Amino acid sequence: MTITVVKPGLQTTVQSRPRTGLRHLGVPASGAADPLSLATANCLVSNDWDAPALEVTLLGPTLRFNTDRAFAVTGGNFALTLNGETLHPHETVRAKAGDTLAIGGSGQGARCYVAFAGGLSAAEVLGSSSTYLPGELGGIAGRVLEKGDELRLHADTPDVNELSTPAEFRLPMSSSWALRACDSFETNRLTVESRERLFDSNWTVGRRADRMGLQLQGARLDVSSDGHMPSAPVFPGTVQCPESGSPFVLSVDAGTVGGYPRVAQVSRADRHLLGQLQPGDHVRLLYREVDHAAVDLRAKLSYWRDWLPDIEQIV
């Protein structure tokens, strides 16, 4: 039971849950860049939220089904066709053997997720099947999909009903984003004016934007590190600022330590949105006190729990 990769797309990988409890050993979290969209796709085909699925970046693959299988696509606004006919995201679709799914480019949002009933079969490494490209771990030999790859599907599939994501649980895609963020450990290394610019500026995502992190371009920040700051723990959502003055937001594949001042931390409630930012998008960091960010998170978890009961594990 397989799916053939006819065209691989720009960067298509197998992703699942993150790797947890290993940061002290230098193992990054990895996992889906937008885990909420991954979970939504899996929900539509009756999988566990973290069943291995495809993460598609900016330009998608063409896939040929070699067996009958239900699937669903969620996330960014990508062009979708099945056998040349327009396909809608956020719906359970039943493909027949011989059908061809083509995923084109993205209008808004950097990534979409393709989940298959039963999930993809992928080797589990350090507690997850997610692909970590820098370390060549998980997924399909730790790499992106290539033309001619045969993706294996689990033989056992759940009973799949034809579902549609309720409108209130369809993440809106945009080219302008607002991310709630708090002060971090070295925010005080910014001048007063620079801290104001950090939270009051409209930033643009630069060309350095991938699963490691995203550079924000715009106002220059004045930061004092003397180039001698010792390495310290960092996490997805950590905003670092090198001496160049251009902040850099770390994402799921970022390392576990860094030597630049940590000037902000994207709230856990909005961290999944980092996976949808693409070069040229506009970003605003909305300042939150830590206690206020915790209230925001609890409200978000409560909102999503009816549709995704495992929401605490997802975001």
C-alpha cells in the first residue's frame, strides 16, 4: 500500500510530533512547523493528532495513489487538484488507486499538511517519526521527498467518516500576522528606544526563513552583547538579536543553545503560527506580560478542545 512521488515539491517532508525531553542532550524539538494544522488534517481522517503526515512548503508535490485511501489537506492556501479537478482543503477526500493529487503554490501561508487515513509508515527515531533535516533523522531517510519515492501507508486504517472542519476551526491565512510575545532573559540589553521599536514596529520576514528560524527586517535594534555573551538555552519562539540589529525568531528545527541576546519569546499560544510565515509577510509582535500570556493560552486551549481534545499536547 503505497503512494508514488511523481514530483517532490520544493521541500516536502514527513512530520509528526516533536522530540521532547532531549534538549539537554542537544536534540531539537523538530516536528511539524504548524502542529495545529497537522492535527486538523489528521482529525479529518480519524487519526491520532500526531500520525505521520506530509508537510508541504511553498510549492507542493504531485502524488499518485496506488491504493484506495482517504486523505485531507489543511494549512496554507495552496492550489489543490485531484485528477485535474479543483479540490477543497479541510474536507475528507476519498482517493482511488490511480488517482493523482497535485499541490501547487501557496497564495497565503507557507505550509500545508496532507494526512492519510492510518498515517504514513516512517521510522521512529528518538521518540518521533518527524524529519529533522540538519541531523538526517526520521521521515524518509532523514531527507526531503524525491521523485520516485514510494511512501508506505499503514495497512490498518480507522473507520473514516466524511468530515469538514467547522469554519471556526479553520486557521485564517494572511500575509500580515500578529504574534503575542513576552520579554525574555536579555531584553534589558536593548536600549529603551530599541525595546519600543521591537514591539511597535511592522516587521517584514526576510529571505532567511525556514524551519530553523526567520529573520525580521525593518527597524534596526541597538543591543549590547559585546560579542562575548555565553551560549544559553533557546527554544522555538525565542527572538534573538545579533549585533547587526535584525531580530531572528527561532522555529522548530533551531538548536538548543545560542549566543545572541534573547530579547523576546513568542507566546506558546501563537508559536504554531511561525510555521505559516513566508518571506515578504508582515509581522507585528504584540507585547504581553507573562501572566497575561498564560491567560491567553488557557483561553485558546479551551476554545479548541471541542474539536481537538488533545490540544494541550498540540500547541
